[in-house]
Amino acid sequence: MDIVVVEAVVLGVLVLVAVAVVASRVVGAVPERKHCERLAAWAREHGWSYDRERPELVDRFEGDPFVERRSNARARHVLCARPGGRAVTAYEYSYATSRHDGRDTVTTGHVHTVVAVALPVPVPAVEVRARGAAGPQPPAAGVREAAVGDAAFDAAFTVAAADEGFARRVLDEGVRAHLVRAGGAVPVPFRFASTHLLTWQDRAMDPGAAAQAAQALVELLERVPAAVWGDQRDAVG
């Protein structure tokens, strides 16, 4: 009889645990579903498209803030549009890292919103950061600090580039003056990354903020002289 009672108690505990696990997943899924619905509604209202997840974007770009090894990274809450006729993709890039402190394993979540605008031609890497802001350590291979020779610009920003000549051409006097005048209106850091100009922020997806960042990048590209793209197209062949 005692054995039967113990087995019944154990079975009851297992059932309760299973119910609790299922309930927690259901409860956790509710706010996520509502968040997706809000983003989809925002996209419809503002002329964007929305996808809940696009795995192919996980490895689309390299460098900060992306993980350049096998990881659990995800590209979620993807918004796309063509402001100013330029293809824009904004998404939430997230992953988790774990470390063992000798006794416990500590897991940390990392969430970034990435906004990328397509370029007319592939270009060498050029990254602009606010002066004093921390950059990735170590820096990307082949990329080094570049001086553009503009006192006001150099006081506010640092530039790292794979091709210093291209950095000076794409960050010409008009672009530099715009960045200095705009202050925080242009999101930094930003990077010319082969086929896209992209920026990222350490935050979850806020569609209004992402759209604002996209518009700022589009306006920045409109100030780049057309000859820069033509010269680069000729260089690529």
C-alpha cells in the first residue's frame, strides 16, 4: 500500500510539473504574440512589410555587433520598406552567451536593432563612431583608423576603414559637415559594409525608432556625391 501511495504521489508531482511547464510556455507566448501583432499592425499602417523571423539574415553581415561563429543568434521582427526608393531592412538581432564563474553558469542575453540600407555598388568597409565610444576588440581584420583631416569632424568622430582613400571620398566635405551639424540625428555607429550602409543600437525593436534611423541613413546617402559610386563601380569592374 505504501508503495502504491508513493507512486501516486510521484505521478501527481510529475503531472503538476508538466502542467506548470506547459502553462509557463503558454503565458510566455501571449505577450510575444501580441508584440508580433503590434509590429505587423504598425507595418501595415506605415507602408512597411513585417516578418516574424528570417534566419538568412543571421549571417548576412560581419563585424560588430554580429557573432562571427556558430551561435544561437536569431534575426526576428523584420521590417522592410523603400523610403526614398532605397531598400531598407530593419530587424532585431539577438543571441545569448554563457560563462562559468567556477560555481554557476551565467547566461546573458544580447539584443540589438539593426537597420541596413542597400547601396548602389559594393564598397570597402568604412565605420564611423562617436569619439570616445568603445569599438570592437580586436578591430576587424584589414580595417584601421583613418584620418580625414577635418578638425571639427575629427573632434566628434573616429573613422576606421579598409581603404582610407575611399573613406575620404565617401565622407567628403558635405557629408562631414552634415554629420557635425546633425549631432545625434544621424545614428552612430554606422558602417559602410560591402552592399549596405548599416547602423545598430543595443535595444529591442522599436519600429518608430528604426524608421527614423532608416530615414537618417537614406538622407546621409543622398549627400554622397554620385561620382563616388561611379568610381567604385569602375574599380570593381
